[in-house]
Amino acid sequence: MRERVAVLSDIHGVLPALEAVLAEPDVATADLIVLTGDIADGPQPVEVLDRLAALGDRACWVGGNGERDLVAAHAGRPAPYDVSNWAAAQLRDDQVARLAALPPHVTLPVAGLGEVLFCHATPRDDEEMVLVDSRLDRWAEVFAGLPAEVTTVVCGHTHMPFARLVDRRLVVNPGSVGMPYGGAGAWWALLGPGVQLRRTSFDVDAACARIAAGSTFPDAVAWADEYVRSRHSDADALAVFGPRDGR
């Protein structure tokens, strides 16, 4: 039974944001750090993966569509995003092998929350869209076949934090560490015995400058300005993602 679990999702290869969260006392002292996908597809992929690998057994890794894209692009099958294709070319073979081996979901007992399933998008699909306002029959569809003992599901993918009940099952999205929609900062969650949605502030100007100076991604400046500065609001993101949940 894990007493306190920190959940970091959608880091997207942004090292300054990751470092800011890892420096949080509640993350540093957590029993476990769970990474729920889209870890390295961004402007600092090698550095982010090395920093997380240094956590050893303190980190539990779950794969997402970003990991699939990086593995495929590294093998010569282009990903849908320029940054992913560039990032895949930077990775070492050992890093690609690690990403290729990641499970799509992990279930762990957490104090106060019971059996918690951690995944990227939904338990059955790493690209499926579910949102804070998705209808109950949509949630029932994506949770079909989930064991009854799983009382909490933690997902990511949409970069917007929320916690809500879905027919007696708690669903938590920690938001995004590196590409937040709705406000600058690194968003994450602390589990046990309840749920805390947290945001870590950091020097965004310095982070963007560091990415511009240290990344060889050709569009690093524009990428950091758009995503690290959180130019897209949650309302913008919901307008784009909403139609993809079948509403």
C-alpha cells in the first residue's frame, strides 16, 4: 500500500518544468512517482529521460501515444508532429528500448483511494478522449471491462487537470507538467489519502530561454513560447477536444 503518490503526466520533454516539480517537498518525499505518458516528446527529450531514469525504483513509468510515436519515428516511421520526429532522432538506443517496453497501464493500491489504475488517456486506448464534461455513458464505454475493485482511475493526455466522480469511481487528471492548457506552471497531482491537484510555479522566462539555448530543435523558441507559456486556455482545448469524445 502506497501512502503518498505523486503523479506527473505529459512532461513533453520540458526539463525546467520537470525539475521544478521534482524539487517540491511532497514529490521528493512521496513513496512513489508515477509517470503517465507523453514523457519525452518535446525539446529536451534526452535530458528529461536521463533525469527520470536517475530516480530508479522511485518512479513507475506508464507509456502513452507519445512514447509510441517516438519508438516508431526512431525506427523510420514518421510521427504526426515535427517535435516528435526530431526528438526520436536524439534518443539513444537504450532510451528507445525503455520507452518501447513501457506498460499501457499499471494498477497500484494507494491509501484512501483503493486500487488505482494509472494510464495515459483511457485504460483501453492511449489516444482516446475523455474530458471533465464527458457524458456518463461515454465514461461507461471507456471503462467497460474494468475490474470492479479499481475504484480510482488516473489519466492524462488532455493536459487539463480535473477530479470527478463517474458512477462511484473517482477519475483524476493531473494536468500537464510541460504543456499545460489553462495556465502556466507545471501541473501534477498528489494522491493519498485524498487527491490534491497541484501547480508548481517556476520562472517561465528563464525556462524558455534555457530551452532556446540548449535544444537543437529548429522550432524550439516558438514551441516553448506556445506551450511552456500556456498560450492555449482550457476553453480553447475543450473546444478542440470536445468533438473527439463522441458528444
